[in-house]
Amino acid sequence: MNLWIRADADTRIGTGHIMRCIALAQAWQDRGGKVTFLSHCESGELQERILKEGFEFLFLEKVHPDPSDLERTLSLLTTKTNQTNTTNLSNPTNQLEPFWLVLDGYHFTSEYQKTIRDAGIRLLIIDDMNHLPHYHADILLNQNIHAPALKYHCDEDTTLLLGTHYVLLRREFLKYCNFNRHIPDRAKNVLVTLGGADPDNVTLKVIEALKLLNERDIITRIIIGPANPHQEMLRKAITSAHFEAELLVNPLNMPELMAWADLAVSAAGSTCWELSFMRLPFLAIVVAENQCQSAHNLTESRLIPIFTFADNMFNKNIVHSLKSIFSDKILREKLSENLESLIDGAGVNRLMEIM
């Protein structure tokens, strides 16, 4: 059973594509399968994490639309397919082992996908935005809350898996399926997580907002990813904070940190679904275009407060909301209750059954 994952990570696109693919890779591995990441991943820490999980990692020098990307990918997959077919000729049942490629990234065009499918390779595409004119895939997965309303143009035999019913959670989160969230009278423990790269350094803006609150008894843990280029600036910023603050780089215990927190400030990306699963009240900040649709639906559903980093009123609005939510236990209880039914943790198993 072989699974190949084609996803990248750098300071521009962040680490989210690879991190959610790790959830699928873990589930595949738990069922006895082998996983290989084929990736232009610039983070040594993230490469090391992939290897420590027991997955194979192959570095790709250049990415599509550079032609070497597709050539290298096809060469590796075609070789593997031929080896599998040759091996199975000696198998009395003559059954091919399950063999899939996962594409997770907005730079994989319709032409790229079609070339993969035309080579006879089973293809799973993980998408967020429905930004292509046509999708060529055996399975198309969009785990976001807005996905069921999207009108995808796909091959006739494509299976569509749309919505939070299919959210991919890593196995470390699944240990918290029956987690009992305690809502204190006043929020004290604050988690800040603005993505694996945060090129615009929104984390710094949130730290400055927390300073304006004049909440001296709060404890803040600020998470930054391995692709974040602002580490020293952020360390300097928290030294002048009047509250306890700790900067954590690429921690492996995110579920534990979410369980510890009373409140979170997060980018409006895939982390939202992890926070929702943990029933942790949070404020979300739109820091990238691909987060806009989910943020809009979350706001319409009144699940969480949403802010836009590019908004001229960002600082004033987030300070005001933080100030009110810290002391409003009823609001935090309501947010936690609303999130409870959004993610059940079975999404990765649903996908595995279909694959």
C-alpha cells in the first residue's frame, strides 16, 4: 500500500498543506501503508518531522510551472507503478496494491492534474478555493465549512468530499475526542498561532494588541512555525510585555497547548478546525486570500469573531474584542458549544474508507 504526497512549504505559502497531509499519512501508515513525501519543503525542522513520523522524504528542487516538477513526479510514480505491477505478476491473486498520489497546493494546474490521471495514477486533490476551471481527480477533497456550496467542474467519475465532515486531524488530536473543556469565569491562558510562515508578521500585531489590554495576570504562549522569518523580532517584543509570555517554535504538542488555553487568536486557516475540535473559543484573523470564504461562513454562522489584517481598523477592533471576550464567560461558553458539533474527528477515517 503506497501513498505519495506532493505538497510544498516555504515562507510564502506556509506549512499548512504539509501539516494536513501528515494527518492522512498517519492514517495510511496506521493501516500498514508506506508514505513518501515529494516536496519542495524549505524547512529543515519540517523535513525532520516528516522523517521522524516514519515517512520517506524526497526533496524537489523546483516546483510547477517549472517542467522539472511534473517530469520528476511522473518519473518516480511511473517507476513505482511498474515495479508494483511486475511484483503482482507473481501474486496468485494478481491484485494491484492500492497506490495513490495526493496533490495539495494551489500551483498544481488542471493540466498538471490531467497529465497525472492520464498516466493511470489514482489522484486525490486537496483544495480550498475552487480556483481552477476544471479538476481532474479520482477524489476531490475540500474540508472547509464553505465547501458544500462550491460548484466544482470535475471529471465525470470524480468523487467529491466537501465540508467539515472530512476535516483531516492528526492522530495527536484524536486522543482528545472526549475532551471536557472547562470555561473559567475569566480567561487567563491565551494561545496565539498565526500560521507556519506568517510573512506579514501578524503575530507581532497581536502581541501589541495584548499589551494594550493591560491584563497583567494573563499567560500567553505564542506559536510560530518553522518557516517564520521574524523569530528574533518576536522574542524582543515579548521581553517588554507586562504579562507572562513564551515563544514556542514548531511545538509538537499543539493539542496539549489548545487544551491548556482558555482563549486563542488564530489565522483563519486549517488551524480553525483543530481549535473547533478542541472546543476552544478563538478569534480568527484573515491573513491570506484563501481564508476569506471560510472566514465569511464562520462569521455568518456566528461561530467565531473574524478580523481582517489588512483592515485599517484592525488594531482597534481586535483590542476591543479581546477585552470583552476575556471577561465574558457566557460568550466563551456559547462559542465553545457552537464549535462542538462542527468537527467530530472522523474525517480522515471517512477518506481512508473511500480510498
